[in-house]
Amino acid sequence: MNKIVVNNQMSNITLISLSRFISYFGDGVFFIGVNWFIYNESGSILFLSLFQAISGIPIILSIPFIGVLADRFSRKKLVISADILRCFIIVLLIVCVNFNYYIIPLFIAKVLLSLLETTYFISFSGLVVDSIKKDNLVSFNSTSTIAYQFGYLLGSASAGFIISIVGNVGVLVVDAISFILSAFSIMFVKRIVTTNEYHSIEKKDKIKYFTNIVEGLRIIRLNKVLRSIVIFSIPGPLLISLINLLEPAFISNILKGTATSLGFVDTALGIGTIFGALFIGILKKAKKENIYLWLGYILVSLGFVVFATVPTVLLAIVVNFFIGVFHSGIGIIYNSNIQYRCDKEYIGRITSFKRIIQNILATLILIVFGGIGSLLNYRYLFVILSIMTLLTGLFCYFIFRKKYKL
């Protein structure tokens, strides 16, 4: 394995963080615009949940192979390719919208974009361990979180304004441009560790996907601490998926808000995430960051139960800010632990296994909550979500604090 010494580690951190900021700005605009459009067109949270869950099955089937690709090919090239292809799909969607034909193309685009997003994130995990030194992982993940959340919150806050000025097409144009600029930033990232194994293994193990998948499973089976961290990292992103599902209906039906209101509530979550990332930096200096392996979930559960009771959009904004603060550290600490404890050769497959379980659960939970949403008051759904999150935090406490002494 050949090593390349990078004189300025900050260059990689800056470029990757800039890429995430740009990409998530487009995602923030796209997410608010499309979700609000679908909910108002259909008037059904079940229809919105089906839209969000529709890509689950093809992603679940493809993730193991994407993980192998991320471990056997250039992760940098995979990340750039995923961004460029996502831009191409958005451009095709713009064409369809201009011809007033968008429902079926939206669902097809959702599946394709989700597949490419999965490729991006699995490859991105490998790119991080290739480009950032282990001692800098927590600091990098905090910086990266601040960057992408700042981009996302700006995009979310801008979505309602963009829609009111240029309509839904403007949302798509912004998203397409963001993917191209994101790919351009990644082009200049340098690996601190390069390996000829990418090319040698690529030649002799081209078709041994299942062998490589089994190797990744073996690593998880043998490393009990890593296995526990991978498993309990999964609920974190699921919580955001459920918030994204419930908030449009909650803001519209319960609080009588608008698309702009939803944008501000979602922006508050992003601002909170930035402050949460800064707080993790403080914990890192005190060497107490692993407390968030369990405390993060407990604090988020308290935020959900309070959110369920808010009477106005303004209070929803305030509470969502604190949910963002509490939730931020979960992803940072779990991802940093996985990147630190996992060998570079297997990071793609480990990440892919995490996303398989995550997507299976997300597909089921989104459909279940979408169905329940037609029967129960949305406030009760947030209470149910709070209880589920609290139980997760308690499990994590006994496993990581009591059993593994982390």
C-alpha cells in the first residue's frame, strides 16, 4: 500500500465540506419543494409516505453490490459519477415538468436518485477514510455536519421563496446545478492513502461479489463492538425520515401553516444541527464524546414529546431547533466510531450493510406511519416516535455504557 503525504490536511476537509454544503443546499430546496407539492396535490400523508418509500426495494437489492464496488474501485470517481448522473436525471425531470407530465417521472426519478444517493454515501464513507487521518475523524465529521446542515437549512429556507417566484421548475434547476458544483469540488480532493489493491483486485476479483460480501459480514460478526455500533447507528437517520414524513402534514393540518412555514421549521432543525456539531467538538476536547452513543437518543425523545404539544408554528420552530441540537451528535459520533474501528478495505461493505437494514426499516416504518397517520392525530404519532426513541437510548446506555464501557 503506497502512501501519499498530504501537506495540508485542511485542504481535503475544506473541499469535502464545501462539496457537501453545495449538494445539501440543492437537496434542501428539492426536498421542501417536492414534498410540499406532492402532499398538496394528493392531500394524503399515505401517498407521501409511498413516494418516500418507493425506492426501498431496489435500493435494498443493490446495496451489497454497491458496497463491494466502493471497496474495489476508486471511491472518488464513484462519488463524482453519482453527482453527475443525479444532475442528468434532474434535467430529464425538468423536461417532463415542462410538458406537464410529472407524476410517473417523479416516482421513477425518486428511485434512480435514491440509488445514486446510496452509491454516493457508501463511496463517500470510503473517501473520508482515504482522505482524512483517523485522529481528525471526529473533527472532520463535526465540520462536515456543520457545512451540509448549513447548506441544507439555506436551501430549505429558500425553497418557499423559489417556488413563489419561479415555480417548481426553479427547485429542480437549483438541485441540478448543486450536483455539478459538488462533483467539481470533489475532483480536487487528494487521498492520504492510495493503494494498488483497487486495480489488482479489480482485475482478478471482478465477479466475486458474493465472496466480498461474505467477507464484510465476517468482519461485523467477529467485531462485537463494531457490530453494536453499526446496528445502533441505524435509528438516527430513520428519525429524520419520520420527521420529514410527519412534518408537512403536521404543519399544514394541525398548525395551519404554509410551505414557507415548513421551510422555517425544517431550517430550525438544520440550525440546531450546526450548534449540536459545535457542542460535539467541545465534548471531543474533553474526551467525553462517546456519551452521545446513548444520550443523544434520550434527548431527542424528549424533544419529540414536546414537539407533539406545540400550538403554533413559532414554537414548532423553537422545539425543532433543540431536536436538531440533540440529534446532530448521534450521526457524528456513530459515523466516527465506525470509520475509526473499521479497516479501510471494508468500510464500503460495512456502510452498505448499515444502509441495507436502514432502508428495509425505513420502507416499512414510513408505510406504517403513513397508514397510521390517516387514523390518528399527528400529535400522537410524535408521542409514539418519542417512546421508540427513548427505548433505543436506554438500550444503547446498557450496551455502550455498562457493557463496553465506552
